Amino acid sequence: MVEALRIGIAGLGTVGASVVRCMAEKEAELTRQCGRTITVTAVSARDRTRDRGIDLAGAQWFDDPVDLARTADIDVFVELIGGDSGPAFEAVKAALNAGRHVVTANKALLSKRGVELAAIAEDKGILLNYEAAVAGGIPVIKTMRESLAGNTVERVFGIMNGTANYILTRMEAEGLSFEDCLTEAQRLGYAEADPTFDIEGHDTAHKLSILTSLAFGCRISADDIYMEGISNITQADIRAAAELGYRIKLLGVAQRTDSGVEQRVHPTMVPTQSVIAQVHGVTNAVAIETDILGELLLSGPGAGGNATASAVIGDIADIAKSRPGFQHGPVFGRPAKKLTPYKKARMRAHEGGYFIRMTVHDRAGVFAAIAKRMASNDISLESIVQRADAGLSEDQKNVILVTHETTEAAVRKAVDGVMQDGHLVDKPQVIRIERAA
């Protein structure tokens, strides 16, 4: 039998502890599948004394993850520290430069330094695997990197943050406010004490930037993603969406256009009957549209110790199955040195149109003024409805507009004009309507 594959794990939080536990429980099955044993021989974490519920008696302990990354006593370095710089980056870079294969779940690191790290791995002829970095346990990276050869990807989109999806699901199902749902998510451990990273779209943007590179062969460009979060979604929006036949989801969308690649993260209305609208709670889903295969939708657990550990262990098993001299494929589907510069697409018409909710003073001429502003910006309206909602005073109404295909610039200009006219009580809500299977 081939010699055992020696693993060093940096970071023993929820995911790291789950990886150690699951590998111990599945030792015989992994050996059978991989043709060799896989052994955790070294670890690194901040606190040696913490009880993690796992057996680390046979593992060498390193206080510094960089020292762990460089040791000759491991074959694979598993980075589960987190963060886009500092110890995580230094340790991964050190491991690659030392000729160690690397497995990471760190989307922030990859979205910032992924191309740089990929170039080192490819020069060294070693593997940099990162299935757990996007959509938890869903095998979307392997699918895009290996299984879609020959396909041209036109669009990739999906629900990539379980916290945001959980909040929106609870808001719709139970009529709760955003604030109440967030508090409950924090109590259950689905949201951090500071939830900004999840609810304002940053986490989804990091994941989307990685999928964009895989889909379109360009360098990762997380800083060029248009981004909105869900903190301003209200029950008025949830109810209006349901009445119109839609459900609100926080989506990440990357699409090829004639002028470049469009990347955006924002609340989106998707048709209630679409498959992605049925993805509830902390579940994730990623849709990939291609010319040969058509549309593929992958859905499953997007976070949590076991889901993420499953993806990490899958990456380790792939390394265990490889053999010396085997030519590994490029990290992002194309050699890092041949990834094209990211070209941001110019503003274009949005196929699905827009949902616009305006709380206005209930007085004569408001409808006419809104319609005039829309017409002057060449925006065609599919519907316009006025309604009294709970929480509004007697002299206030919500005006709900649904547009036909138009541009973001036109919508924003029209809405700014209505605000200047003095008819609005507060800031209007603008949500894209997305085409979805």
C-alpha cells in the first residue's frame, strides 16, 4: 500500500474539529476509497487547553501555523484559520513554497490573493483545493473546474449565504421584522455578533468572485462587485413580492455580456414557482447556465461544521488519490498566468425589470408625478398599485411599481427625480426581478 498521507490542520474551531472527528470516524472508509491511510499528524490553534471533543493525542502541536506549514512532517496543509491576510495568507504561502499541497475553506483569502497563490501551486506542480470556500458542502467548485469541460458558461448565480437566506425565510413564513429574525439567527448561531459580513453581502461577494473566475477565465475581482445587503428589506416588501408572485432572495449573479462580465450581489425577486425560490433556511443553491448542458442547479447545506468538513475531506481525498508525477489541473480552471484581466461590463438593460416601492404622501398629483418621472426616463411600467399598509399613517400610502426591462441608471435617475419632487416619506425600495429556473 502507498504510504500514509500526513495532514497538518491549522485552525481547530467548529470546522477544524469536525474535520478531525469525521476523519477519525471514517478512517476505514477513506482508506478503502483512497488506497492509502490519511493521518492527522500535526495541528495548530490558539488554545492548547480547550476541550474540542476530539482526540489529538497523536498529533504534534504547533503554536505558529507558519511553522506547521513548513514542517517536513506533513504532506498536506489544511488552512481553517480564516481571514484574507495575516497568519492564514502567510501559512498558505509558506506551505505552497515548501511544496506542500494545500486545502482551504477560506473564501476571503482566495478572493483577495487566490491568483497569486494559484500561480505558486502551479509552478510547484502541487494542489490548491478549496471546495469548502463556496457553498459549504455543495460540490460546485469540482463541478465547474472539472465536470463542465467544453461548456461555455453564460451565467452563474445563487444563494450563497445561509444567514441571509434564513432571515428572509423567517420573515416570509412568520411575518417577523428583519431585526427580530436577525436576533433569532444570532441566538441560534446562524449569525455572528457582528452580522455585517453576512447580511450586507460581503460573504456572498467573496464567493461569487471565485465562481466568476472559474466561469469566465478571468482574474478574481471582488472589489468590482456591485453590492447591496438585506438590512433594508421590510414586511411591506415581503408581502408585496408574494402578492406579485415573487419571493425575495439575496443572490450573487455573474453574467457574460458583450462588454465584459457583470458581477452583482443584492436582494432579488425570483418567481415563486422557480426552483431557487424553494431554497429555504440556511440551505445554499448555485445555478450554472451553459451552452451544452443548459442549466444545472446544485443545492444543499451551505455552512456548518459537518457540511464544510465534508468538502474539506473531499479535497483531502482527491490529494490522497493522486500519485507522484501526475499532472494536476490548474487551480481556477485555466493556468493562473493565462487568466485574463477582469473587464467590468458597462451598465445595461436588466431583463427582469424592477420592483420599486415608494411610501408617499397621499395627495392629489402623486401618481401623475411618478408616472411622468418614469416616462421621462423611458421606463415602461408593467403595473402600478397604490395601497395602505400597516404602520403607515392615514395620509400615507405605498406605491408599488413593476417595470419592464430597463437600466439601473434609468431607474435610479427616475427615483431620484421623485424624491426631488417632495412626494416621498422616506427612501424608496428598489429590488431587481431576476430570471430564474
